[in-house]
Amino acid sequence: MIPNVAHFIWFGDALPWVHRAAMRSAAQAGQFARVVLHHEPSLNSKELAELRAQAGFEARTLEPDQLFRRAGVDPRALQQLYARLVQPAARANLMRAVILAAEGGVYLDMDTVSVAPFAPLLGAEVFCGAERVVFPAQLLQHGTIPETARAYGLTLLRDLMRRLPNGYQLFRRVEAWYALAPNNAVLGTRANHPFMLALLDGMLRMGRERQLQRYALGTHLLQETTSKFRGHGLVVHPPAVFYPLGPEISQHWFRIRRHVNLSSVLLPDTRLVHWYASVRTRRLVPQIDPAYVRRYEHRQLLSALLRPYAD
């Protein structure tokens, strides 16, 4: 069994409200017995106090060296890699794998909202979820000219769907044309599982220049490791479970409309929504607070999703 614990990681001094809501949703809708935030020492003390007041919540100052010694691979090599990583996203890619290898549980990105209990998923040994993408790692590295040309055509079609008022519903009609690729925004595992050890080993074996490239330690390595893993117990859930609106199409979470209905987006199997703070909507994230959510709860899908946590 995967431990009923949700792990979050945050690098930074301030933690926006929408990310604090992600942790509340994990405890309430996801029904995790414990929610752990791994954070830097400089995190705002007022925000930490607010989180600590919630039942089942635990805040831990990140101590990478201690975690490296428990991860099951060469701790000195992990220390050297961590020291070379500058971007918070790259460090988070490494630390989520280290924490899960050492302790087990479910890692969740901060740009998520849990909508249903995770308990039915915890019977697996290790799991992740797939999203619909245009350029999976395999295509970027080994794609032929016709395959690449087709991918650019799909990019244009997806961009059109991103812009159309009801494009997310139209995209469902053509989503089978897009590749399925594992994403590491949600990862669940028991401690010391061979898959997590293979993921960490892949990070350490990767060329030094590639280690610093965007996505290299994250989604691209996860896709490669998933395709090569020959052990047992790995489950890759379909997009409906964690990614009901995939990359770019996820902009529809933020569109202001006359009226919204969450049932048009959430599917019967959906356990969590990853709403992709890393895409074009990044600038909106600091604006999202309880007042914003209450203002747009009937006109914006993301606000409707966050409304239970705005009081």
C-alpha cells in the first residue's frame, strides 16, 4: 500500500493563497491522513502558522542532505546534482523523487486541486498520470520529419481550441490524435520502490548539460523511465484522472464566461485537477485569493473549483 500522505514542495519566501488551497483540498477532498509541506527556512511565518492550524498538516524545513542519505542511491552524487541545480522547478523535480523514494506517499504539485478521495489509487505500488501532449520526449529526440510536421499541425489545432470559447469541449473530439505522456505533477509510490530508484538513477546518469535543461529531470525523464521499466506494480492513469484539461487547453480554467458548470470539465474518474500554473496564466496566480474566487465562482471554472476553500 502507498502511504496515505500527500507531499508538497515549495521554494520561496511567500506561498500564494491558491497554493495553500491546494493543500487544503488534498486534506479535505483528497482525504489524505497527513499533508506535508517541505519548504525553505525563509517561508513566511504567518502563512506557515495558518497552515499548521489545520488538522493533519505538517510543515518541514527542507533538509536535502538528510533525505539524500535515505533515498537508496548514492547520497554524494545527489548532493552534487542538487548543488548544480539553480531553478526551483529543477530542484523540485529532484526532491520529489528523493522524498518519495525515502518515505513513500503521494507527491502533488502546488498548481493542483484535489476533487475526490485518493484512497482507491493507493492499492498500487507506484502510479502517475498521463496527459495529452504534442511533443513527447520520444518525438523530440527521435521524431522523423513527417512525425514532426504532423506535431506542428496538431500544435496549431490545439492553439485554436485554446482560443475558442468552448474549445475544451471541442478538444475532447480530437484528443485521441495527441500522444499520451506521463507527467510528474502527481506521483504516488511506496518507499524504496524500484521505479523511484530507477528514476533517481536516471537523473544521476544523465549528461551534465542535459541535467540543466528544462523538463529533462521532470516529465522527459519520467516518460523515458516509464517506457523502459520492466518491473511490476506501475500504474499510469489516463488523463481524466489528473489532467482533464491538458497543456494549453488548461487556459480554459481561467477564462471568464457568462456562466460555468464544473460538470462539463470534471469526468467521473477525476481525482485531481492540475491547472498548469506554468503556462500563459502564470501572471494571474498572485491575483487569486478568496475575494477573487467569490467574485468569479459562477463565471470562471477555476474559481468554481476553488470555491469550497474560499471561506
